[in-house]
Amino acid sequence: MNAGRNLAAAAPLIRIRALSRAYRRGTQTIPVLQGVDLDVQRAEFIALMGPSGSGKSTLLNLIAGIDKPDGGRIEIAGVDIAQLGEGELADWRAAHVGFIFQFYNLLPVLSAAENVELPLLLAPLTRRERHEHVASALAMVRLTDRADHYPNELSGGQQQRVAIARALVTDPQLIVADEPTGDLDRVTGAEILALLGDLHRRLGKTIVMVTHDPKAAACAERLVHLEKGVLVDGPAAGGH
Amino acid sequence: MLLLRLLLKNCLRHRLRSLLTLVGLVVAISAFGLLRTLVDAWYAGVEASASTRLVTRNAISLTFTLPLSYAERIRGVAGVSGLSWANWFGGVYITERNFFPQFAVDPESYLALYPEYGLADDQKQAFLRDRQGAIVGRKLADKFGWKVGDQIPLRGTIYPGTWTFPLRGIYDGAEPSTDEQQMFFHWKYLRESARKRAGPGSSDTVGVFIVGIDDASEAAAISQRIDALFRNSLAETLTETEKAFQLSFVSMSEAILVAIEAVSLIIIVIIMAVMANTMAMTARERLAEYATLRVLGFTPAFVSRLLIAESLLIAIAGGLAGVAATFPLAALVGRATGTLFAVFQVSHLTVGLQLLAALVIGGVASAWPAWRISRLDIVSGLRQVA
């Protein structure tokens, strides 16, 4: 029993093998990812870097289960998500992934608390339980006092913190972040990265972050470089 | 609750656009309701007819009369339980614009066959006693401000001369569809006055016989028996149910009715197209939000339902406002058309059809954009933000 448990603990959370993805434009096929192999351990914080068009966002989307590969396998916690149907994939995302976007993607007609509550509607929770989870997630990102504010009443940094609270509120194993500081100034970006690093350390979340910014990448434990859809060895990240 | 809030807030997001769509819906639904009411008003006589009454008229045309002597023979037909008769008078009250139907009837037998004309006992007795007296419906009395005891002067068109009738009673309809815009007076008064004017040579003739029967399912057989009595006579008869008799009038204007019904449907189709455009714009603007909801784990069907629900919510709000607006509008039109229609009332069926039309508009308008967003590629949707 113990040996099995240790084996499970040692297995990577994300296991990608021979992953390929191409886009079709008319009769043209443009390969974006070609035979990517990648392992990400549990509670690891990795940064995906690479020039524009290298395929890093595509890889992130595939890991998050919002895109489908043309070939290869993506196993997350032992589940090959490439084989899941539309409905199963939606359920899987709701339970296992928190997504942080570059432009926050908050619903403008809902308050900060309501935005954070949205993913919980898919969980079997009472209204009171949902509100408790929302309060706790907003406290984690230090936005309790802004719970009733609408996105247009919040700064970019505050909106991103709401988005992080929304990604965390369902307590997913995996957080994926697509250029989370891309739309923020340097100081606010640093605050967001510090928050991500803190959440990673305190909650032990596995984080996969796409970034252009070497300073942002330095917050990760490991850097993964992509060039023309292929993984290349890169310098080690700063780690913690 | 959160989803309901999201729906409501989404509906009010572009206030001007939502308001204009709502105004369009109110106009379309109330216009649809008004036109339906107009068609209903046309058929009001048909609706008010009883299945236990038959009408016997001259087989050639309604403009040809029948001898009163037929009455006794019709009364003897098996299945006939009552008989009365009436003549169309066609008088003018002050001016032709004040048109209303006037009938010379045999009062006792006529009122017995039409229990839906509710007349107070004292007024009924006064009417029966006074051979020159007349009764009118409540709406007609209200329209011209007539009270019991007033003298009603009519200029005869079929029966020339000026005729004056003392008003002996005002009847109230038992049903909303009962015609309260008619006038009845004594057939005997008409016959005697006509004799005086035309000379003793004029015979006793009636426009139609109204035949009362006990068993509605026997209507066809009794009609045949009555008509068989007068076959090959100088005045052959045509007997039909009161409903069929009323429908024969409506059928004269059937082309107009079909046109009105077509226009009412076209209005619905137009607002459907307008609203479909609104919902398509809404869906296009919110692609990134729908994609975000999908990322969070909401299914394509859920996101589509969100859009359909928003469309239905706007349509139902417009539909309810349209229904509410129809009643005062119908009252206005009813007043403007005067005595042209016996009844001009918005029916329950019309209200039901208006609400159904609103639901269909909401559903159809959102069908295409909902289908599009159900097939939304999440990655492409997210790019809309950038």
C-alpha cells in the first residue's frame, strides 16, 4: 500500500508524450507543436517561454483542456484528457484546473465576489458554502474589502487578483496562467507574481505559466523553452 | 440566484438597445393583438350564435322575403320547439354614420328564443304592451345617451318615411360576445305602418324565420325537413344553423380577413428578424465571456441556454407589455369604430396567442446565435479579448 502511494506521489502530475498540434489555414497546414514530451511534477511551478508563435500558448491551452491535440497524449493525474469528450472535458476542467488570463476575463456585469463564485455553481455546494469559499479565496488574494466592486471599479492588478481568486476557489490541482502580468505595469506585475509564488508555496499548487518576461519566468522553479513548436533546453529558473 | 442576476444584468447591459428591442416587441405584440381582435370582432356574431337555433330564409337570396303563412307549417315540423321571425328594417338615425342594426320582430316569441338578451321584467312588459315601442342593447343606449322613455326617430330606407319609436327597455347581454348594439321593435307595427303607406295589397312577409330546436345534433335533419316542406313552391327556403347563417356574412369579407391575418403574422416575422439581429450582435460581443465560461467548466449547452434565456426574458417582458398595451388600444379602436362591431374585446385566446408569439419570437431569435456559440471554439473565443 505504502509503496503504491509513494509511486503515485512520485509520478508527474502532467505527462505529455509526442504531442502535436497544427492549424489549418485554407489548404495550408501550419504545425505549431511537434512531438513535445514534457513532465511536470506535482506542486511544481514551471514557466513556458519562447518567442511569439513558438507554440507556448497552444501547449498551455492543451494542458488546460481547452484545445485538442492532433496527436500524442496529455495525461494529467493519470487521465488522458485528449480522449475525453466535450462534456467530460468541461467537468474535468471545472474540477481540476484554474485558469488565469492575461486580460483577466472577468464578467463585467458581476461583482468581484460573484465572479469568484461562478465556478462554484458547478460544484455540489450550498449557497452558504459557496459564500464561505468565495470569502476565503478573496481573503487569500487580499481583496475582501473589494468583494462588492465591479471589474470597472478595480485596477488591473486588483482585477487579476480577482481572477486568481476565481482560479483558486475550486481548489484545483493545477493552475495555468497565460501571461498573467502581460497587461500590468512592472510594480503591479511583480505583486501578482509574488502572490502566485506565495500561493504555490503555501498551497502546493502545480502552476504552469506562459510568459515573455524573463523576470516573471524567474519566479518559476523551472523554465521550459519552446521554439518553433519544439522543446529546447533552457537556463534554469530562479526557483524558491 | 447568481445565474438569474447574470441574466437580468445581461439584459440591461445595453440599455438603449434593450429598450428599443422592447419597444419593437410591444408595438408588434400589441398590433398582433389588435388585428386578432379585429378578426374576432368580425366573427363575434358567429361566436354569439346558438347551436339550438336555425335560420330559415328565402333560397334565392336574403333580399327575398318569405310568407308569414310558413310559420304554422314550420312549427309543425318534428323537432321544432320554438319559432319567431324578423325583418331587417335598415333605418337611419340622424345620419348614415350612426349605423346600427334594427329588426322588426315578433317580441314574445323572439325574446323566448334569445334568452341572452337580459331585459328587466317591467321593461319587458312595457315593450310587449306598447306596439310602437322598441328595445335596444346597453352599448347602443350608452353610445347615443338614450334612456327608457326617449323617442328614437329613424328615417326608413327600405320602408320609407320617418318612424318614431318610444324606448321601452334596454337589454344587457348575458355573455361578453352578446351583441348589445341592436334595436328591436314590433313586427306588427312595421306591417301595419307599411300597409298604411303601401296600401292594403301588401302581403305579410318576413325576412327570416328563427327556428328553435331542442337537440342540436338534429339540426341538419330538421333543416332538411323544413326545406322539403317548401320545395317546388314559389318561395323555396334554405334552412341552416344560426352559425352557418352568420358565417355566410363573414365569408363575404373573407379576403379582407385573410389579409389582416397575413399582416399580423408578417408583423411577428419582422420583429423576429429584428430581435434575431439583436441577439446575434449580443452573442458576437460576448464571445470572450462565453469562452471564459466554457474554460471555467460550463458546457456548450449551458452557455447556449444562457443566451436563449436572455432572449426569452426580453421577449416575455415585451410580450407582457404588449398584452397590457392591447387593452387600452382595443378600447380606443372599439370607440373609434362605433357600432361597426357588435363586440370589440380582447379575448383570452388572443392574449394566449400574443404570449405564445412572444415566446416563439424569443426562441427563434436566439436559435441561430445559440447554435453558433454552442459550437464556439474556446481558443478563438478567448482571442476576442485580445
